[in-house]
Amino acid sequence: MVHYFVFNFYAREDGVFLPSFYYNELFHVIRNLLSTELFTITHVRTKNKKEVEDGVWVFENFRIYLATPFVELITQNILKIYEVLNSLFEGIYLKNISYRKMEAKSKGILISGAYAQKKDGICIEYEKQPELFSETLRKQLLDIYYSRFGKHPEDQRFFFIITENLKRQHVIDNRVEYFGRFEIFASKELLEMFCQMFCVK
């Protein structure tokens, strides 16, 4: 099983405009609160929105998912998260933070961007080097697994591909993220670590 945190927001009925850089701003705020970059977030998730060229209008209820292998970082900082996110965007408040469990998926759609970053901070561009992206991501997940559990899994198989609808996003310093339909061939441990680090459906 893997788990995500769901930030449930409420915006004024007549709508609140979030400029296109809201994702970047939200990421940096959460990074400062948690003192780590080992998490991913989704864009606004709701049927009740209107996307325009320079941002998105949100109305009433919407949510943003956060995935991290380090659950305690959220639970230990939950009051700070409420305080900061309630004042981040005018006309929007954080109603609650819920916790969602699901089975790890070897096929699906990335709803938070996947990235593969080498230890020197350089991100691999999937469209140019898909096999290197997969191998770098495997090593990255092994490092996260070791940080989480103090050991490496015995079975270290992992191969990742984006099969269709490839989209690229580069809004965060030193991180190039990819969205699309994916497929993974991996050990149970690394599959779960992937789905714990990146939100999928």
C-alpha cells in the first residue's frame, strides 16, 4: 500500500485566479516547511476550474495531492502547513488535510511530475535519453529507500517508460518533471517507492 496527502481547499464561489506560477510558489513554500525536496505535488484537481493562458480560475472546492515517502514530515508540521497555506492565496483557505491509501500501480497516469535527478543535481531529459532517465530514477529510488529504511532492497529491478501523452514541465529550479501514461517493470519494493514518491492514478 502507498499513501498520499490530500490538501482540500475552498475558493470563493465567484472564483479565484491562480497565476501560472502558483505551482512553483506552492512547491517552494512546502519545501521550506518540510526542509526537503523529497516530495511531489499535483496541479489543481477539480472539475470546477477554468484554465486560461496565464493561469487557472478555481471555484469552491478543489484539491492538491502531495506524495512523499517521509510521512512524518507532514504529520510533524501539520499546524505550520495549515497556517502558511491559509494565507498563501487570497480568497482561498485550506479546509482540511486528508490521508488516502491505495495499491501501488505498475501502469497508470502520472498526476504529479516524475523526475530523474543525478547526485550532482542534473536532471535527465526523458525525451532525449529515456533509458538513462529510467536508470537514474532507479538509483534515485534506491537512495530514497535507503534513507527511509536504512538498507537497500534485495531485488533492485526497475524500468520505467512513458507510453503516451508525454508532457514536460520545468517550473522548479533544477527539476524537469514529466507527465503522461506510464508503465513500470520493477520489484515490489521499488514499485511501491515510486508510487510513494509520485502521485499516480
